[in-house]
Amino acid sequence: MGEDKNTILLSCSCGCSLLKLERDTSVKLYYLSHYLDSSYQQKNFYSLLKNKIKLIWLILSGKEYVFWDMIFTKEDLKKLYSFLKEDYKG
């Protein structure tokens, strides 16, 4: 998995996950993929089950929930801005 002129990779500052944004110029669409580092995943069955049940309850009760958070540096955001700006050059 690498970068080219139609792909950008942004990793979380803590190293827990990676975002991959790909541009398909033929149909003018973007594809966003999120990858989690398996070493950051919870390995305890009961804590994983507890979190799944909590998530299900939040969804069923109509409350707000967050799947994941990512922390980016200013340089990462500049990189993303430059990547997206290429399509809007006039």
C-alpha cells in the first residue's frame, strides 16, 4: 500500500490507524478506506463484547456514537488539502 498521484495515506499520530484516500479520475469519485492496526485492537473477549453491546444500545436508542477518532498533525492536513485542491485548479 503506497502513495501515488491519485492516493494519499494519512496515519493517526498515535499509530493506531491509517486513512487511505484514493481518487478515481475516470468517474471523478473518491474512495476512503480506514485501516486499524491489529495490535491496538482489544484482545479481551469480555471488554470487546461489552463495547459491542454498548454500541448496539446507542444505535437502538438513537444516541450519538463514534466508531473511531484519528489525530492528525498540521502537516497531514496540509498534505490532504493539497491532494484535494488538485481537482479544483481552474
